[in-house]
Amino acid sequence: MNKLTIIWVVCIGFSVKPLRAQQIIIGSPEEDSLLAAQLAGQYNQNVSFAVRPLEINPAEISWKKVVVKALPLTLITQFNSRRPFGWNDGAMIQARGLQVMGRAGFYARYGIVEVQAAPEWVYAANTKYDTSINWGSNAGGVYNKFFPGQSSLGIRLGAVSMGVSTQNLWWGPGQRSSLLMSNNAPGFLHVYIRSNRPAKTPIGTFEWQLIGARLDGDSTRPYENFHLKTATVSYPSTWRYQSAFVISYQPKWIPGLFLGMTRTLQRYQQDIGLAGGNWLKRYVPVLTKAFQKKNEPTDDAENTDQLASFFFRWVMPKSGWELYGEWGYNDYKQNIRDYLMDATHSAAYILGANKLFQSGNSQILVGIETLKQSETPSRLLRGAGNWYVHGGDNGYTHQNQILGAGVGYGTDMQSIWGRIIKMKKNFILKWQFERISRDPNLFSYKWIDYSWNIQPLFKRNKFLISPSITFIQSHNTLWVEGNKISNLIFRMTLNYHFCK
């Protein structure tokens, strides 16, 4: 990375020397800057950006003394004028009215041990909004909650780390959405073992992560994967056990190309023992359970919900281009013939591209992404349900928020964005336009949202200031013909950084 990029990436979030191993919080401006730096050929070309959170340069860690540093203080204030809207905002919820999130904490390390404490607090007025029999719920009132947030305790053994964490994770190459893991929901409790930098081998480099997690529900809140309605299934236990992994491979023969896979299985707490007595089958089924049904009695009796995806990312720094995609399934296939004859059954996908333009000390990044979650025509022969709902459970959620693509249940989306980065002036201007089609297969009238967003970001002394305004024009709202409404979202993000 060149000097200007290091100043921008490190100073707005971290102290320059002692905190090089510290992980970058998902969705932060540091990620945008690192992505632009990689497309410009100024950042490690072996980093896939598909196994996040990222680290700036873990190979340069020195463990000879105790280090304790304050993390940035973060305060996000948002006002939503008409109806719930928004995603990829962690512990914040979809709600109308005023909402505030705060985060503060510290990072410390000694020897091979490191700890990060970054609790989060969320307040939402959660005022009433227009609902229908198909969408929305006004139950719950004021929302006021503390979370462990972006906290972790772990040890580092060379290129491998292990520990326990409540941080958000992002798996896959998507910029706006991810099929299996994103920062849409609050961070969840999980134990992990992972690579902390790209691991070099004779055939290329690998990045990976394996987790065992606890996913909780919230009886006071509606579910994002049921169109913001309350739960349709009641279980004696409110929490589920998740076993999941991601792996990314960069072949040495094709620079810039990344190939990867993600997989997750979840079971309600009382169903863990249905897999049998073997410890691996109980707690690491993501590595032991077959990828297709074996027509055995236990296939469905284990009450296991599975999601899996395959992805690629191709970075071409000489031209400033990046292409990526992710293809996933929310159900088992019967056999190889099933994969070949009905490949789109229970499938979802993401396709996207970025192009970087450089002019002096300025960079312009333009991107596009499409997300497809609604069922394909194969549903006419056999239905699989929309993504994140399957079988006898309340879906792929934590705290009732979708762990993957947070735009909504069965929703398709097309996004286009641009970012102007002025390095010397510590300034970024972001704009974004999106077309959102909500569950288009289920209703006669198509509910379409058109969203425009503009967000400047600038640094003043130790403050990072980012106001944002989003305008949403909705057609056939609530799938009612001619129901056209507008919605405004005002947001102010303030960060105070302890940068020398």
C-alpha cells in the first residue's frame, strides 16, 4: 500500500504501529479504502475480501510488550420517516422513527493472547407504521437493548487464530449483499478457528474460517424472513446451534482469481442429539453431513436446516476491474442428476462488478450488483420456499434478523453505486441507486422500491463525520395496486478516533 492509503486506512480507525493486527469492523470506511487500494495494485493481492473481518497487515505483528488501546467511539443517529427500511446495520433494527446506536471499547494484547471489548447499545422509538395482513407488525413498542457487539477473546498461533467472539462476519465476495453471512444482524456468540492471513501453499493461498455458534430469537420482535411478521412456529427452545465454514482458494497459476465455498447447518438446541453420539456429528456437522440426501430415515428426522454457496472473485489491478459472483442452495439435492436437471431449484445468486478510475490523488470506484432470491420457475413443479425459510424452523436469523442478505424475504435487488475518494483531503463521497422487488412471485401486484442515497464522509481533526440521506419511492406498497408512498431516511454517523 502506498503512503497516502496507509494514512487514510489506519489513521481514521487505528493507531499506526501497535494495532496492525486489529480487525476492521465490517461496513466501515476502512474496508472501502482497502478495496480501492487492492484494485489499484497497492494492497495484498492474495486477500479475497470473502472472509471478513479483515486485518491490515497481521504479518507485521510484534508481541514483545503489552498493548492497550481505545477503540473509536461511534454514534449513529437515524430517523426513518414512513416505514421500516434498511439493512447491513448490525444491531440496529428495521423500525420507523428515531433510532440510535453507540459503540465504544478497547483492544489489548499480550503474548499470543488478544482481547477486544466493543459493546453496542441500540435505542429505537419503533413508532407505528402502515401494515397489512401480508407485511409488517407494530407489536413491541420502544426497543432498548445492549449487545456484546464487536468483542472477542482469542489466541494467535502463527497464521491460525482461535477463540470466542460476538463479532459480525461477512462471507462471500458480495459488496451489498451476501447469501450466507453479513453484518445485517447483530453479532452472535461463536467459537472459531480461522486463518488470520492468506496461507501460502505450493498450489496457491487459502483463507478459511470454521465456527460453532448460538443463534437467538427475540419474542418481542417480528421476523425479517416472514415479511416483518411474528413467528409461525413455536419451539420449547428459543436458540439454535449453527455449524458453518467458509474457504477461499487463490490458485497460484491465475493471479487475482479466488474460488470459494460457504456452508452452514443449524438445529434447535433440543435437536442437537438427533445426529447420534459422535461428537463431530453433533457439533461439527458442517464437515460430516453429506451434501445430498442419502434416502436414510435420519435425513429429515434430524431437523437440520442447510444452506451452501459457491463463489468466485476475479481482481484485475492493471485495468482496475473486479468481477464476482455467488451461487447458493437452501435445500439438499437428491443426487448429481438433480443438480444437472434442475440446477435452479432452491437457488439464489449474486453477480457484481467494480471498476476503479484514478486521477492524481483521487480515485473513483463504480460498481453494480444484482441479487436474486425469489423462487425460479421450477417452483411450479416442486416448491422450495424463499431463501432463509425451510422446514420446521423460524429461519436463518439471529435476533429475528436475517444473517445473510438483509434486503428482505424473497426479495430481488439491483444496485449501482459510486465512490469518489480524495486521499489528501480525507474525503469520500458515496452515492447509490437501487431497485428492490419484494417477493415478486407471491402476489399479483409487484411491490417495487426505488432507493436513492448520497453520503459524504470527511475527517476533521479526530472526528470522522458522515451524514447520509436516502429517498425511497415505493410503488404498489404492501402489494396493493396503486398504493404509492415516499420515505426519507436521515442518518448521521460520528466517529472519534484516537489517532496520533
